[in-house]
Amino acid sequence: MIDCLTAGDRQIDLSIPVCMGIINATPDSFSDGAELQRSGTTSFQLDIDKALFRAETMVAEGATFVDVGGESTRPGAATVSEQEELDRVIPLIAAISASLDVCVSIDTSSPVVMKEALDSGAQLINDIRALAIPGAAELLASTKAAVCLMHMQGAPSTMQKTPSYGSVVLEVFDFLKSRVAYSLECGIEQDRLLIDPGFGFGKTVQHNYQLLKNLGYFSQLEIPLLVGLSRKSMIGEVVARPVEQRLAGSIAATTLALASGARIIRTHDVAATMDAIRVNLAYSSAE
């Protein structure tokens, strides 16, 4: 297992789990859409000061990464133009990179957005399509940026209509194995790779919990595991609570993921997630 992630000029220790804070520069994300909209505007315009303050708070709470996204990937979400995505994320990435000591991640599948984000200071590409868009892998191979390869069945607009698997664990594993192999063939070094099983991306609640129960299986790939469980419908369906009341359920799921070897926890709630990581470390080190 790779314990040190190369992300641009950073060497990030993953021998112990770390936290990735989420900043959605979008009007329609499932959990926090429009929270960062500039006051007094009718169409969505990102308030850079609000977003930068959120990033500062996350870093102060212990985040190793801040993940910026300009296109909602919630179930049923529509696509946005590359220019709209660029307008939402590039000023924020530049501002965070200039003022905070944190690894900035860009949540995108577009090679155009990837390049502009990297040029603005991002050091990790978080790609829900696992470098499937032509040109993405070639771009990453020409850089030293890290990349997270995620599994998704279908596309955000349709992925939750009829997700179906023979064996969700084996099929997600085989997909990620093939994308890791493809990335290596394209010239992306192993120490720059992360994998994400894609909780909630083309999966039923049962599929999600089957993956969570079998996360340890993915250690065979010897690539650090990133998981995003925060506030998702797989939590809401079980605890019967709205998005803003899913923290306890999210932390419970996070604890299970940590016990199965997850190394990066992507979350809206950094402080509480860092507490869960600290308790997990204390438990793991006890004799």
C-alpha cells in the first residue's frame, strides 16, 4: 500500500487517515447548494470571501485537502458548460492556493477545467468519471498532480433510476482495477493514484452498504482509498433524517470505513470527522 501520496510538489502522509473538506461552488448541490452565493444576486455568483472563509475554517479544523467543485453531481443533476464551471472554480482555487497551506482538489471530469485548475494551484484531480473523458489521462500524465479514480454507474442525471449489479463489490473492484491499470499505462505513477468506490453514484442503499461492509476487499489494489459518505441518502434512508441532520449517521459510517482501511474521508463536517479519525487512531494503537 502506498503510504505517501505525491500531489504536485506535496508529499502527503497517508499512513494515518486524513480529511478532505468539501466546498461546492454550485447552486444545486444536494447538501449545501447556494450557501456560498453572493448576497443580492438572483443568478448564482460565488461569494469568494464566504468560500475562502469556509476553506480557512476547514483547514483550522484539520483538513489536509479542500475539494472544490463547480458542477453538481447529485442524482438528477444537469451538466453545466465548461465556461460556467471555470467561472465558478478558478477564482476560488487561486484564492485558496494563494492564502492557505492546504492541498487543493478540483472535482471535475473536464480536461479543460483540470488544466486551468492545476495552473491556478490545484494539486489533486477528483474525477467521478475516472479519466474517461478523452485527453484527461494524457493531461495528468504530463503533470505531477494526484488523481482520484471513482466508480459511477451511468451519469449523474440518470444514475439512480435503475442501478443494477450481479455483485456490486466485484464489479466496482474490477472497474477500479482496470482504471488503475489504464492510468499506469498512460504514465501516471502509482504514488499519485487514489481510488473511490463512489458511494451513491449509481447504487441503491443496499449496494452502498454492501460496499461499506466489504471496503477491506479493495486493499488488494494497493492504492489508498478515499470515501465520500457525508450526509448522503444512504445515511438519510436509514436514519430518516433530512440532509442537515445526518451528522451522527455520517460519523457512524465514517468510523466503519476507517476500520476497513479508508485513508481519506471526504466530508462537509471537518471538525467532527477529525474527532472520529482521532478516536479510530487511539483505538487502533491500543494494545
